[in-house]
Amino acid sequence: MEINKPYLFIELNEKNFIFLAVKYDENFNFEVLHSVSANSEVIRNGIILDAEIAIKIIKDNLDIMEKKINFMFKSATTIISHNNFNCINISGFKRLNGAQVLEENVSYILNNLKKIVLENQPERYLVHLFNSNFILDKKLLKNPPIGLHGDFYNHHLTFFLLPKNDFKNLTNLLNNCNLNLDRIILKPLTNGLDKILNNKDKNSFATIHFGKEQSNISIFNNLSFVYSENFDFGTDIIMRDVSKVCSLSFENVKKIFHEMDFNEIKQKSTEEKYLDKKFFVENNFRKISLNLLNEIINARVEELINLILKKNINLKISNETLETTYYSFDDLNFIDIFKQKLFKNNSDKMLVKFENKSQDQNLTSCLISAELIGRGWEREAIPTIQTKKSIIARLFSIFFK
């Protein structure tokens, strides 16, 4: 990254491609030069389905941006909504017996863990690496305790890895547009950093995103991205349940979910009410109880929340410390449905928040990525592309040379 020269970010998601050009000053603050969005359906579950169409979209919009700002880009950072990445948590330690923690102790742990993970994941490419915890004599610290004395030092890392073939396909996609790939950033990371930077939520929280056919939960703890998991189901599964149980076409069910006021059926009523005739376009009218509809929806929503969060065995420890959970949806009609279920049954102390916007229809991920590239992130162990770095970033630059 060069000061006072345009820098390009490209977000590739299943709805559109988003392009953002920024320029950094000497203090690594950035100015937005231009942005553009192009509709696209050539990506599914993070996989490029039609490279020719994707190349054309990028080339056409790149041409628009370059003419607008009078600059020709040679490289870009990409933000991807990929569902096929691996998240690995691993710890290393050093017995000190009263000695000081030295730079070489931390360096050895980091490089040894990195070597172990990459040797055991030869078909994976390292995208992100975070310092999850620094623990000296069972005390959790904010930074590596270099110079401090102790008996036992434990260092915890979180790795995020992408299949190498997907990395190669992304590299080739940009190369065919005369661009080099500078860096890959996972969208779940930008969603979490958005909460930290804008909501000042610096403790332990989860972001849960429900797509129509895919879902994701990501956990952030003490400024670090510590866990992420993808699920092969989304909000469409709720509508399919209604379609199956009520013997309605899926198109009719979508119409019900998009047009019906679910406040009408948020709880059981002593007075039996039925689904309105207007929803029976492709089916003969039948009396379908709103109470039945309510039971089907509530049962499936509860099951999804349990699978992703409350009874997820991978989050057994994290669930005990989570303070806030943020919910977002591709289909915004599900916000009220989940609100009713979560607020009614939320006996925990965990704060529940909902985002009333589509995750893929704005510049948030690109803007957060621009902040990440410019200033780095104190818990990320892979140094960002910049010349000015914090003490911790410089330290990790040395470790990973």
C-alpha cells in the first residue's frame, strides 16, 4: 500500500460485486474516492460458478472506476462470503520456572503452531491468524507478557484457512482482470469488527447471519476473532416446513411470509383464526389454523437457534461468556419472527440485537477492510500491508518473516 495513491477493494458475494477505491494519507486515514455495485448471481456458497461472467463484471466496473478517478489499478484486496473455510483453535506453552518471557519464547510458540497447522492442512491456504489469549500463570493478559516473570506461559491462536483451489481460482479471476491479489478478508471478520468499531463492543459477542440457504455464527472475544462455523441451512427451511405440513406450494408460502403481519399469530389465541383466502393463489382454499402456523414456525426457529447457538457443542465454553448476540438476515421478513421467539424465551442475561439491513447491500465490509488494511488489527498475528505499524504489529512481522 502506497500513501496518497488509490487502493482497490472488491467484495464478492452472492448478490452483487462491490467495488471501493480509497486513498490513504500519511496517518493511514483513508478517503473514499469512488464506489460502485454490480448485481451478480455467479457466486454460490462462495464458489464462482461462471468465471467468464465474473471477469466481465469486474472488468466493466474496473473500467468505470479507473476513468472516474483517472488511475489504473494493479492489485486489490478482496472480501469474500465463503462458506468453505476452516477455523482451527490451538494452544502452545512454555515452562518458565520463574524466568522471564522472552521474544524468542513467543516467536517459537507462534512459528511452531503455525508449522503444525499448515503441515496438517496442506490443501489449505492461511487467510487469517489471530492471537486469542495470552495466559501467564493462569492470568489472562491483553498483550504478550514479554519481560514478565512466571512459571508457565500459554499462548492461544485461531487460524482461518481456505481451500487452496479456491484461493487459486480467486487469484486467477483477478489475474484475468489484470489485477494481483493483495489479500483476502473473510466477511464474518468485517461484520465483527464493525460491531467493535461502531458499537464499542469489545468483550465477548456473537454475530449470527441467516441466509436463505446458509447460515453462520462467528464469535469475538476481547478484540479477537476466535471462532466461526457455517451451516447448510437458512430461513428457507422454515418456509419449506410450512409448505410441507400445510400442503401449500413454496411460492404461496413465500407470499405468506412476505405479506403477513406475524404479530397476528405471535401467540396462541382462544379464538380460532384461519389463513386469509388471498394466500391461496395456486392452491384450493382450505382452513389452515393460524395457531398451527405459529406452532410450525416457533418449533423450527427454536431448533435453528439451538443448533447454531444454545446447544452447539463447539460453543460450550463460549456460551458461558457471551454478552451480546447480533442477528442479521438476507430475508428481512424474518426479523420480527425471530424477535418474538427470542425476546419471549430469553431468560439468559445475554443481550439480543437485530440488524435491520441486508448485509450484502452496503459498503460496510469494504470500509471496515479499508480500516483493517490501513491501521492493522492488534490481535491479528499476520502483519497487514503497511509501513507504519504498532509495536505489536512490528513484533509479529519479525516472527513471520
